[in-house]
Amino acid sequence: MSGLRSPDPTELLRRHGLCRKGSPCVLVPARHGLVNRVFLGERYVVRIAKTALADHAREARLALAALGRGVRTARPLAWGQGYSIWERLPGRSLKEVGKAHAELWNELLADLEKVHADPLEPGSIPPRFWKSGDSSHVEATRAEAGWSAEELELLRAALETPHPVRPAYVHGDAFGENIAADEQGRYVGLIDWGCAGWQSLEYECSRLEEEALELALKRWPDLDLELLWKIRLDLFLLLARYGRLPFAEVRRMMQQVREVRS
């Protein structure tokens, strides 16, 4: 974090009695997220904040609350300013495993429903309008994507026009890298509670992998499709801006918005 010395992950394990002094604490750097550096051990995962956006104490509280509701997730073992230590779930991320068992998506959606049914923390419900799209991504990608005049108009309208929502408490980041699975693609659990909070079911669905989204549309038939595709469009545009998704996927989502409006 800016202005702070980043703690040594092995020293954090020793500080909390999870690795004996003089014994090797083997941790391997994993693929880091946007706000945390991640280190994997045989039994533990150490997460160290890269920015002030990370709130490890809150994430730990939410994970404990989720466990209390029967959600399959990792248990936090220790946390402090800018870091947290977690049990390591068996298996790997679904993205690494590369395949999903037939029941995985339904089991994931069942866990999400436990979060929706019983919010993990007290707090005020957000405004009943969605206007969190970031239209700055439109201008930032204008030259690279070659947006036409019609596309520019659609993007700006979709991202800047307030849209009514039905608030729901959600995990908010249930995509492949945050889903643990065994080598056969069976569901192990859901991790990373940094995006959890009051949003909407449409926001929850906007983060799902395509297979899970298809099932969610059947499981939750009252979803507002225009809102869902607008939020997903906002996400895809962000990912494309930073090279994590082709602009063809953004245009595919723009077509979804066109069709639901027609």
C-alpha cells in the first residue's frame, strides 16, 4: 500500500502461530488480483493489500457470516491492517481446472441464494436506481475499439441513464477465479468477499460465467434483462479497456441491450 511497508507473508504466518519459528514456511506467489497480492501454502492463503481499497477485517467478518449460513467458503484464520490469512480450500480455481461438473453451477447458485436470503451485515439499503456505469471507459477505448457514432450513443446512454433496481445483498464477484473446484470440476466453494454488499440480482448475474448465467436466467425468471445486460456491458467494457477481453465481446453485449430494448 502506498506509503506503507508491505509485510512479509511468512512472517505473518509465524506471528499468528501458523508456522513454527525455524521451520520453513513455503508460500508461492499466486496470480494477484487488482487490490491484493496472494500467496499460497499447502494449508494457508495469505492476502496482502496492494491498495487502500482492501478491507480485510470486513471480508473476514463476511466470510464468517457466510459460513454461518451454510455457504461453502474459506475460513479466515487471522487478519490485521492490510492483510488476512485464510484456510486453503482443496482444489484449484475453476479457471485453472478448466472444466465444470454438471452440478457445479447449481451448487454455486444455491450458495448465492443463501447470501441473498440473509444479508451478511447490517447496513442501509442502497438507492433504488442503478447509475454506476463508468462512461469514461468509452472515451478511453474510442480509438482502439473504433466505436461508430451509433455505438457511442448506445454506450453513453446505457452507462449514464439511471435505471430502477430491486436491491439485493450479493456476493458480487462469483466468476471462475473465485470458485474453487476439484480436478473433476466438482464444486468446492466460493471465495473473495471484497465485492459483497447491497446491489441487485442483476448485478450478481452480470459477474457470472456464461454457463451459470444461463441457469440463473431460468432460476430467477423475474430478472430485469435490460438492467442485467447494461451492467454486464459496463463490466465487459472495463475488461476490454485493460486488455482482458476482446472488443468483440463488448459489441456482443451491446447487441443484447439493443435486442431487449426493441
